[in-house]
Amino acid sequence: FRFFTHMRALRDYYAAGWYGYSVEPGIHHSYVMFRYFSVQVFSHYRPLSVFFAALCLVGSIGLVWEARMAGLLAVGFSVAYVAYFSQQGAMIVRNLMVVVPFLCLATARGITMLADRLPPARRLVVWSGVGILLAVNLGWEVHAAQQIGRRLDSSYFLQAFTQHVQQADKDTFLVSAKLASALHGIQAQLPVNMLTDPTMPYTRVAFFQSEGPDVFWPAWPSNWWDMYDTTFGALEVNLDAYPTFIGNQRILVVTTAHFKRLPVKEADLLAP
């Protein structure tokens, strides 16, 4: 009975929401979870994740259609688990990790179902294509590990941000006073499309995580996929799902439209 006791405790814990992770229970929560499963679970790259998610759906239908006990249990558990959490008032993706292995199983079944319906010669194309896509995912993991290894090298990320601004010459970046000071500290030459005066027109806003989510964490939104235009810093966490994760310093870049929806304001970025 301890299992059911913990389940009731979790239900009461998340019933009223949890700061920026709060969502409306029911259909909206289900939609947010479905979007997460579709655009982020299977790959850092959205098209790849959507592709594998589609195969996951096909594989899930196949597992149910085949009516084998293992497949029915995997799909049934996943559906029941997601349905239960959709009734909660908070969406925290760590609670969904338990179903990810079953989603991967369904995706693998979807791939084999697709390949089995092709001539033998074309099956090799399917297997090779899937292998290439998985290699792309592995490449991202290697890149993320390299960025984590440089997490204390602030000048590296400051220079990467400066290069990004230079290449995005069609945009104008409003940078916070602290970020501008850090750039001056490494003697970086500020691009002409970088400014610190909020009265001037701009299309992007850049600031440190310590100026945004770390300060305004109770009201900072989460589960907002593509909230950040880009980030510069260690990649040890999914910032779309955990934007208030406290750890390494990062440079966050958002569009002006997204900036207006955040609790941080222009005046907060002027503080030295």
C-alpha cells in the first residue's frame, strides 16, 4: 500500500501547480506532454524528434494490434501513466522519464514495421537512414559533453556570443549592462549591431542567466519550447524544460516578442 500512499502524495503535491511549471490539468496538460514527446524526447533536432515520434505512434498501434502481452503491457502502462499525470497541475518532465524506454520500444517496432513492408534491397536503405539519424543524435551528445567540459571558460562562451552577433547582422541585440561589462573584460570588440541603450530599436535581447531565471524563478515560465533563440554555456540540462536550473552561468538570447512575456524587464538589465 506504500505505492498508493506515494501516488496520493504526488497527486496532492502537484494538484495546485508548481510556480512556472504550472499547467491547466486535463486536455491542456495532455497537449503539453504530447508536444514534449513529439519535439524533444527523441532528439535535440526537432525534425528528427518529430520523425521518430511518428514512428513511435505507428509502433504503438502495431504493438496493440499484435496483441502480445509484452506490447500490451508497455502501451497500456504508458497510456495510464500519462493519463494520470495529465490530471496534475504541474508539468515537470522528470516525471515522464519512466515512460521514455517504452516509447523507444514502440519507435523501434515502428521502424521494423516500416522496413518489413519494403523489398529487401530497400530495407537496407531504412536501416542505414536510421543509423545516420542516430549518429546525428550522438554527435549532439558529444558536442554537449564538450560544452560541459568548458563550463568554466567564460571567455570561450563570450567570444562565441560575439561571433553569433556578428553573423546575425540583420538583427540588433540589446545586451545587459553586466553582459556588456563581461565582454569589455575580455577586450572583445563589440559588433555594431550590439547595443546597451533600450531606447534604441532592437530585435534580440541577451542577458546572463543570473539576471533572469535565477532572480525571477518563481514567475519564470517553463515547458516553453524555443523560448530562447539560442544560449551560450554548458549544455548539461534541457533549458526549455528546466529554465530555472541553477548551476553554470549562461548567456540567454531571446526575441523581443518572447522578452515581453518574461518577468525580467529592460530596467533590470541596466543594473551594473
